[in-house]
Amino acid sequence: MGKVVLVTGVARQLGGRFVRRVQRDPDVERVVGVDAVAPEHHLGGADFVQADIRQSAIGRVLAETRADTVVHLDVTGTPLGSGSRTSVKETNVIGTMQLLGACQKSPTVRRLVVKSSTNVYGSAPRDPAVCTETTAPKSLPSGGFAKDAVEVEGYVRGFARRRPDVSVTVLRFANILGPAADTPLASYLGLPVLPTVFGYDPRLQFVHEDDVIEVLRVCSHEPRRGTLNSGTFNIAGDGVLLLSQCSRRLGRPTVPLMLPAVTWAGSLVRTLGMTDFSPEQIRLLTHGRVVDTTQMRETLGFRPAYSTAGAFADFARGRGAGLLPPEALAGAVDRIAELSRRGSGHLPTQSAN
Amino acid sequence: MADAKVIPFDDDRSRGNRRRAKAESAPAGEVQPLPLRGAAAREDDSGDDPVTPPAASGGQAPVRSLAGDDGGGEDGAGDGSLERRVAAGLSFLRRRLTGDYEVDDFGFDAELTDQVLMSLLRPVYEKYFRVEVKGVENIPAEGGALIVANHSGTLPLDGLMMQVAVHDHHPADRHLRLLAADLVFVLPVVNELARKLGHTLACAEDAERLLAQGELVGVMPEGFKGIGKPFGERYKLQRFGRGGFVSTALRQGAPIVPCSIVGAEEIYPMIGNSKTLARLLGFPYFPLTPTFPWLGPLGAVPLPTKWTIQFGEPIPTDGYAPEAAEDPVLMFNLTDQVREQIQHTLYKLLVQRRSVFF
């Protein structure tokens, strides 16, 4: 008898991709996708159930499908289409509570995987440079998605205590990037000119979408030999990029603004509804955040295919050239080098090409 | 020091210094002040300490060989090295402009530190404070080690000078990773530069992570109590925090290298502390010196004192049982031992010092 996997949040790109991927696994018999709105993308051969996880209907879905693995991906920072911040928060927090309540009553559930975020560590100058899974943040996130994630994790911990027979995995993802990423950070990096906070160069970490799908898949199956896939894990690509490096690699010029101006501009942009430039986003772009991934590599036994720089390069390829493409700048410097070689009266060394 | 009579070489040396300065400054393209003859001479008469490697203060051999290199091809060779330097500078510029460089998890930018930031600090180190380094061989060539130093001078210039001292004098070219107060990471610009120089927040997690990576970590456990103490209490070590640095070193089995810095106390003689202004600005203290803030920005120029940085014998920490890090008695004993050693060396160096400025 195969597994029945129930996935929430399938109307989003990431959920859709995961559903399509997990169906191909040999021991998976059936995949049920749940979301409040019908997805625009196809879900392969998976069943789609239109249900709002904020309602108790999710309990019926869980009972009818007799799912043994629940993958909760509907913990997100941005509304899908036209939604307000309030509805996002409700889906995150109330939705998680309803889903966990349903799981608690279900006799079939054996495994629960929850998507969280490294936002739970906040971003503060007084935090250690590298956060491990056990690091307690000095200042808890005061609002926004980060607070949702903290609360979601709190409920999940409570569930894990009440149902010790269910294997519970919480995956704290760093900023997810990829050719199709639709996260707030991705839309920020898509701006033609990047506003930055003057005097701060935050350290950022990225994880590639492919790696996200892969690690979710690893966690929704039985653990491989010598690994353990229940618990809380930071998921991020190796290495670190500074925001200044990101902007140079993207070829987008930066405009450093004083911190109060950035905060003010952020709230203005938010009011106009142009982009989700939340306070926690500004804090991330001020102080940065780096997490330790030793647990991911040693306990979970997962090695991401993309490093932070690799994930970023893949994202940059999908975005097209900025105003100051790095190739053009490199070419300009090369031309100056060429001129200076000629100017010095020496024969220029001929290169092979 | 007794060899101050090497006057015949003086001419040769100051020229050598100038050439060396030129050669070093190339990649960053920054302006390095020409050494004053007086300064060079002073540097020389203290520079004959056997411990100081030749790079520090114009030993004879390297100067000769440099002169030989240049003398061989005369102008042609000079052009060649200029060309090389231009090429190196341009490839550096190319990497910076395209973002094609690496930083570590702490934001340490080794290339920027080596090529630019160190070259900016070096004139201050060599020409302004004329730092004399002793006992650099006490720093292990590899593996983690914790350098514990006294802290003074109102502004943490002593940490930066210690970093230059380790980087320029240690044969293995090791980078010192300083642990800085949280205030550093709150201030704009300062935090960015500190991270790029490889500094990180003074907390047990970061220190342990760096030591576990085999880095050389520098800590000044006196913290604000040391740096912001009044001038009258100069060279009196304050309490060494709660000794957290000892348990960190014990947990990692990293040796503790005590370091005594003489000269930093007098750069800004703090004769008063405006508590009101400090509270208003959110600083732990607001220094009043004979010149600051009365002369405005001019008053913020430090006095050109002569510095000595002495690294002491390392104190091994790997012989203890794993639970030793939790033993408060052992921790206090070790903390006191380190503190005593630094204080003792400070007094010894002060007795040897001829004057504050020379």
C-alpha cells in the first residue's frame, strides 16, 4: 500500500512544483493538493480539493483521503493575487491551527512537514553572526510574516508534544530564489535601481527552488539510513553574498538612503500597494541574516545542489541585464587595461581568442 | 635598542622604506605619505629588536635585495613593475565592479582587507604610532588561538593596530578576527567596515565558531570599562568581564595568547566624561579630552604616541577535562592568570619606555 500525501498551498508555484515532483516517487500512491483557490498551473495527476484551511472542512478532507503524510506549504509572506495582509496572516496562523487540529484527530497521519522561514531569527545587530537552530533571537520579530512563522512554529511544537507518534519536521528556509521565484526579496532584486540602507551591507543567504523541492521530498519520506528527518532544520545554500555583491552581479545600481528615509519610503510604497516592502524586509536588508546549516548536512543528510552564489546566479540569468551589466563593466576595465598596455610601449600579449 | 648607532645605513634605509612603501601601495592605488627622515630614523633605532621581522622596520638584507631588483634593469624594470601593478590594480577593480569576490559567513572580505583597508591603516600604524611589535612568534602559525589584550584609548584604535600588527608581522600572514562590542554593529558605516575587516560580535557563539574554524580571534575583555576609563587610571586593568573568553577557549582547546598594548592609553587623554551627552547619544561614555570637543573635529586627532604591542607566552587550555569550562573556580583562576600576565607585562614595558611620544 502506497503513501497518500496531502499538500497545502498548491496554488502557488512552489506547491505546484512539489506536487508534480512527489507524484513521481515510486512509493507514493496518491497526492492530494489543497488550496483555497484553484491553481493556474497543472498539478500532474494529483487530485485537487478546493478547501480553505482556515475552515474545519480541512478535517473532512484529511479523513476522507486518509492521508498519512501532510506537507504544509501554505505559510507564506505574500498574498496570492489580490489578498490583504490580514487574510495572509489568517491563513498562516488560523490555517495552521485548523490543519494541526485535523491532524491531531486523524489516526492515519504519520508524518508532518511544515515550511517555515529563517525569518524567525529576526535580524538584529545584537544577534550572533551565524544563527543555529537553537539560537534564541535577541529581539523577536514584532510583526509581519516573521511573527506568523514564529507562531506557526509554536503551534507545531505543541502538536509534536501531543502526538509524539507523528514525525514532525520544520524546515526553516533562507530566502528562496530561482528563475520563477515570487518572494518579496525576488521582487526587490527585480527593481531597476536598488534602494539600500546607507552604511549597512547585509549578508544574505539564498536557497534554490530545486533544492527546496528536493528537501521537502526527502522529509516527506522515511529517513534514509543514518539520517534523521524529524526536527527543525535550517535550509540554505552554502556561502554568503553581501547585498553589494548581489547588486553588482545583477548589474543594478544601488541608491543608499538613510535608514529613516528607507522606513518612510517603505511605508509609502506599502500604502500604495506597489510592492511588499515590509519592516522585516527592511531589517533584513539592514542587518542581514546568516544561518548555520550543519544540522541540514549532518543530521538530515541533505546537500543542496546550489550554493548561495549558485542560486543567485541562476536567478540573475532569469532576470535579464540590469542598467550596469557586469559584462559591460568588465569589458570597460579590460579595454582600459588594453590601452594601458599599449600606452606603456610594450607589445600586447596576444590571447588565444 | 643599543644599536641605535647604525647611522651610516640611515640614508640607505629611509630610501629603502620609500621604495617598499611604493611597492606595497600599488594594488590599492592609495596615497602613502613619504616617510619623514626623522620618523624613519626613529623607527630604525627601535627596530633592531631581534624579534621584529625585517619587514617591520627596514632590516638590511631586504632593502639591499629590493635595491638590487630595481637596479638591474633601471628604467625598463621600473616600467615593467608599474605595468604589473597597473594590471593587478585593474584586475582587482574588475573583480570588485562585477562582484566576483568571496566573503565568509561573517562577512569578512579578505581581498578588500588585504588590498585596501590594511593599506589605509598601515600608514597610521607605521608612521603615526610607530608601533613596535614583540613576541609575534608566540602566536601559533596555524589553528585556533585566542589573543586577549588590554583595551584603552577612548576609541578602539588599539584593536585595529593589533590587527595590522598580526597581519604584517606574523610569518603565516594570519588575519586577526576581532570581537567587537554590539555598538559597533549598530552604527552605520562602522558596522559595514567592521564586518569586512573580519570583526564580529563579541558573543560566545561567534567566538567559538571562529575558533572551531581554526581562526585567530582577538578579544579585549575589559570592554567599555577599559576603553572608557579616565586618564588617571591608565594602565590599570579593569575587571575582565565574567571570564567568558576563558570558557570559550577551554571549550575549543585553543591556547590563550596574552597581549599588552602600551601607548594607546595616551592617544586621547580622557579627563572627563559627559554622562548627559552619552545618555543622549546612546553611547556608553562621552569623552572630554583637553582638545575634544573644544577644538571640534581637529580635537579628534589622536596624539602621536609611540606604541609597543607585546604578545606573551601562550597559555595552553587543551590539558583540561571537557567539563572544566563549567568550573567557575578554574575559570576565575585562569582569568586572573591571563590578567596578571598582561598587567605585569604592561608595567615592564612602561618601565622600559623612554617617553610617551618617542
